[in-house]
Amino acid sequence: MAQSNFIDHVRICSRSGAGGAGSVHFRREKYVDKGGPDGGDGGRGGHVILRGNAQLWTLIHLRYRKHVIAQNGVAGSGQNSTGAQGKDEILEVPLGTVAKDAETGEVLFEITQDGEEKILTPGGRGGLGNDHFKTPSNQAPRYAQPGEPGREEWIILELKILADVGLVGFPNAGKSTLLSSVSAAKPEIADYAFTTLVPNLGVVSYRDYRSFVMADIPGIIEGAAEGRGLGLRFLRHIERNSILLFLIPADAKDLRKEYDILLEELRKYNPELLDKQRILAVSKSDLLDEELMQELSKELPTELPTLFISAVTGYNLDKLKDLIWKTLHESNE
């Protein structure tokens, strides 16, 4: 998942097909001089449909597709023949894709399962043929319904990363280093802020061939919920994680304060995030000795599990995996 190819937000114009018109037609055969109405119905206009695809990771295939247009339905014809339905336009999207109304911001639905299909923009209904309008007093109606017009609307598609564990921390907290140490993911790592510009996913192998997915979310800064730094662009990816792993470096000036700031940014963005299971890991602990760890432990919050780790030396990484697996199991229950 190359950084230049990670697209998690697109805006498209979705246009469904118009329904076909009903037919005004009368039965005409060689020995039937006054056949009744037999006009068929028009076909339904094509829907625009979203379908979940577990093999997709980004929305890049929709980046330059600004207009999605489904086919119109075909008009009905004689002998009560219904017109063909307009062909549906199906858009494959990764799991975790949210569809929103571009004008109001209203969330329409979310795709979370492979193969799941939901109608984004419904096609117009086909009109009824004149066969439906015959009565004892009007046995030869010369009218039929027109098809309903299709709908055109601007839609925003947003991707929220689906992962078991989301890494939460300030820039340079060591999130990318941890992900590269416990999985095969190779995120960009450098000694400057905002090295990670897109979420990175890694599959972490656990005991007995089990595994879980960890997501490295670009660093949060104070004021992110108001749009500072990378702001709201990536905070939404945290919403779909089962548990949150807070990462604070051992060389931070105040461990407790950094944790409180991170927690406050999540609360401002979405208070429901605070209901998720949380773990706190102090990274870069290879810089500390046992005495310093004991002193720093006094600063750490007591309401959640905490652990000192080092992604460089591997210190306590197995214990971290055990803790994550245990917490995931509790979260699922």
C-alpha cells in the first residue's frame, strides 16, 4: 500500500437511470378487430450500487472517476412486454467505506462485509402500460405512465481503516517503528514529525498461527480535533479499531500530560472513542534503566494496562502481544 496510492476520500456525482415509459398499445391480430389494450410496463432505471471488496485497500480506483452513470430503463411495448431494466452501475469499494451526502454531510450507510451490496442512488421506476388503466367504462385507454426520472446527487465516500488495534500517539512516538518490528509492514521511518502521512496496516503474528491487524495512524497533535496538523483527515480511522494502543516515548517531558492530551483530542472528535478498550505503552524504553522505569511508572495512569517497550531491542514486545490478544478477546466478548 504505497503512500502515493493511498486514497481514502473521494467525491463523485452519482446518477441513476430513468425508468422506461409505459406503452400505449392495442392488441391487433388478423381475426381480432377490436383487441383490448396490451401496452407493457417500462423497465426500471439502473441503480448505482456499492459492493464491498475485501481485496481493496484504498479508493484510488475512484479518484478520477467523477461521474458514475447508470443506464436508463427501456420503454414497454405491445403484448404486455415489459421493457428491459437499465444496467446497474456497481462500484467496488474496500471494507470500512462510508457513504455521505455531500451537501448535508448525512451518513447514508457503511460497507463492512465482503460482497455486501447497498444501493447508493436508486433508479427511477418504470411507468405502467395502458393495460393497467382499462375499466368497464374505459376499455381502450390511450394513455400510460411515463417512467420516473433518475436521481443525480453528489456523494462523498470515506474510508475508515478496519483494524483490530489502532496506534495512537504524537508524531515521532515510535508507532511506525513498532509496526515494522511486530509485522511485515514497511512504513517510512525518519526522525522528523509527520513521517507517516497515510495509515499503514500490518498483520501481527501471534501464538498458534493466530494473528491480528495493527494500524499505524498518522500522528495526532494538540488541536487535531479542530483540524490542526493532519487533523480530522485521519482521526476517523481510529473509529473502526477494536482497541486503541496509546504510544508515548520514554523521553517525553510529561508522560501523563501527553496521554491526557491524546485522550482529550479523541474525546473532542468523538466521545464514543473513549468507550473503546485502551492500552498504554511507553516506547523507546531502551533509553531507561530499571530505576528510571520505576520512577516513571508513578506518572502513568492507573485506569488502564501499561507496559514499557522497545521496538528497537524487542524489549517486552511479546508481553505487549499477549496483552493485546487478551484485551481483544475481552473486547469481543
